[in-house]
Amino acid sequence: MLWNLCFVFILSIVSCFLPLALNLQFAEPITTDDNIFHAFDSLAFKMTLSACISLSVPLLLEIARDCFLAQSKRIKKNILTNILLVLSLIVPDVIVLAYVIPNRNLRLFMCINQGRTVALISSIYAYFIIFGGQFFQRKIHMSWYISCTAGSVLFAYGSSSSDPLRIQDWISLFLTLFSMGIVIMVSFEWFRNQRLLLSSENRHLTTDEYCINIYIIASILCFCGLILAWVAYGSPRFSQMNSGHLIITNIFYALYYVVISVFQGGAVRRQEIIEVRLVCWLRICFTARIYVHLFRLFKGRFHFAVYFCTFPS
């Protein structure tokens, strides 16, 4: 499933940036007085981007630490999802702040904005595959992933000005809502099966189950917030997005990172500490047994040597 995810992810990212690579014309008329260019000049928007970058920088340090110092296999397997989180949280904000805004490059902004959504969705689905077991490796999960990424890619091209009904944008929204409907449905199934399993086995949540629950809840709330913000600001095209909408969108991404870091990251670190303590304890016990065995062996040889030396000739 991970190979399928990587294939869809690469294909989606290439599709998002295809308009930029081919230098395609905008589907809608663009003028210098559009809201998006006033948003680029907004000090509040620039400060929000800077704050989001500062907030996400620890994730880079976590990845570097996990690559070189992590002893837990679980932490090492989590590197892939953290890299995808970097692509969806840190990299887009850095590019927008350092290049897009000074050059007022709307096309690149459109590609990055939808590319980060694809990266975030891929990070979530990769986490489900790696730590969710067989439940998240069914074909229905690949269907919501493909549907959501297709909606994100479609929105990157923008609706044509010759289409006053904006059918392309509404198809994109429908694919996203359809994907969220599947996610909510399978999430209810996951929580129901989990409750029955815990009651039948009379145990608590494992670390993986707890982290999956955090990912499910945080992801649903994040994407619901992004969609509601877009609708609340009048379902704008890219050229009509104002600074308020862009600020709220970045805040949702930042809050998602905070929730994942605090709840999921904290649980993983506690589990790693427990595993390290257990490994250390086992090593201590093993070393102690070796010393005891060596002590008994040399003690026996010492007594034999003393007896041999004192035996009358």
C-alpha cells in the first residue's frame, strides 16, 4: 500500500505543478487590484507565515534526531510521515514568504497551496498504513485518498471565467466532501471495533491505537475547518482570496501540527522511554548473569587450584 501511496503522491504533486511547468494561462482574469495581491502586501499575513515557520522548525530537529539517535523501531518508521508533514507545513510557508510574496507569483502560490494539501493528506494516510494495521490497508481507504488528492489537484488549475457556475471548483469540493464522508464512515467503524475489542480483552489503548485516534480526530477537524473557512469567505477563487482567509488557513495548519506534536508526539516519546528502560534493564540483567556465571566459574577454579597446591605429595 505504501508503494501505491507514493505513486499517487508523486503523480498528484506533478499534476499540481504542471501549470507552472508548462506556463499555462490563468483560467480566470487576473489584475493587479485583485484581493490576493493585497493579501501578499498584508503585514499580518507575513507575520502569520513567520510564526507558523517558527512553530514548525522543531519538527526538523525531531527528524534529524530520529534519523541518527532513535533506538525505537516505531520512531524510525515515523520518519516518513514527519517528512511529509514538513512538505505540507514548513516548506510551503518558507517558499511563499521568501519568493512568492516578493515576486507576486500567483501561479506558484496556487501550485504550492494545493501541493501542501496533497502532502498533508499523504502524511495522514501513510501514518494510517504504517501504524493502523490491516484495517487501514483496505481498498476503501485508497479510494478516499485518491478522491481527496484529485479534488486538491483540480482546484489548483482554477475555474474558467467562461464558466460562471464554477463547475470545476464545485466538482473539486464534491470530491473532497465525498472523501471526508468515507473517512467519517470508516472512522466510526474503527472506533466501534476498538471499543468492542477493548471491552472483550479488558485492556487499555495501545500507543498505536491512541495515536491513530489522535490523527483521525485532528485530521477531520482540520479539513472541516479549512472547508468552512473557504465557504465562510464566499468560496473565493484564488485571485479573490483576502488576507483574513489566508491567515485562518495557515492557523488551521499550525494548529494541526500542534495537536499532532503534543498528543501523538508525547505518547510516542513516553513509549520510547519505556522501551529504552526495558532494553537497559534487560541488558543489566543479562550482564549481571554473565558476571555471576564468571564469578562462579573462577571461584571453582580458584578452589581447585588451592586444593591442588595444598594436596600432600
